[in-house]
Amino acid sequence: MKTKLTALAVLSTVLAAPAFAAGDAEAGAKVFNKCQTCHVVANEAGEVLAGRNAKTGPNLYGVVGRAAGTYPEFKYGESIVALGASGYTWTEADLAVYLADPAAFLKDKLGDDKAKSKMVFKLTNETEAANVAAFLASFSAAPAAAEGEAAPAEGEATN
């Protein structure tokens, strides 16, 4: 009986989680206009690749694959810093979920109902959130491998 209840609890959690489809980076570039008030995508040389040179939020260049809450010289909230300290790194899929509801994402990932996010803006449209996540993933040093797949070695051809 206990095993059945545990399985039922796990299944209900999986079903309750938002299911985001793979995003369209080109469409995400347009939606990113909603984000540029607070965020910029600027490479290591300081060249602005997207958005304006906003500093309310951290630079999102290379966010996919980076530990949460670790962009240098940005003062993050405690919850996202705790998430990064746990070893968590951003994936495109999780970034889409975060964009839809940052506080709910942090509460879920940390298992802490008191977790908070300094980012109050939400991209509640799942398609828009997935598209912005795909757009931001296009600025990552290496594309994130699908869960369970190894990333190709440098110089290795991909199909």
C-alpha cells in the first residue's frame, strides 16, 4: 500500500510540472525584448549581442550550462545562490520553467516553500518562455546535451 501511495505521489508531481516544448531561438529573440529592460546578453569582450546594457539583472551570456546565481559582480538573492551552491547548473528546459514562474521554480528545486526570487517578471506563456530559453541557449559556449546523452567532444562532428 505504501509503495502504491509513493508511486501515486511521484506521478502526480510529474503530471503537475509544466511541460515545455523545445523552443524556437529566432522567435525567442523577439520575445527577449520583454527581458531587455533588466537583462543584457554581452560576450566576454563586452559586445552587446542582445538587449541593452541593462544591469538590473545579470548578463545572460552563457547562462545555459552556468551554475545558478554565479554571474560575477551581480548581487543575487539568497535562494538562487543556494541553488547554485548545491551544484545546480542551468539547462534550456529548466530555464524555460524558471522564466514562467521564478519563485515557484526555486521553491520546487530547493524543496523550500520559503524560497524567493528577486526576479518578479514572469513569462507565463509557455511557448514564449521556451523560445527565450532557446534564444539564450544559443549564446552558451557549448550546446547542452540532452539528458542522458554525452556532449560531443570538441571537434567531433554532430549529426
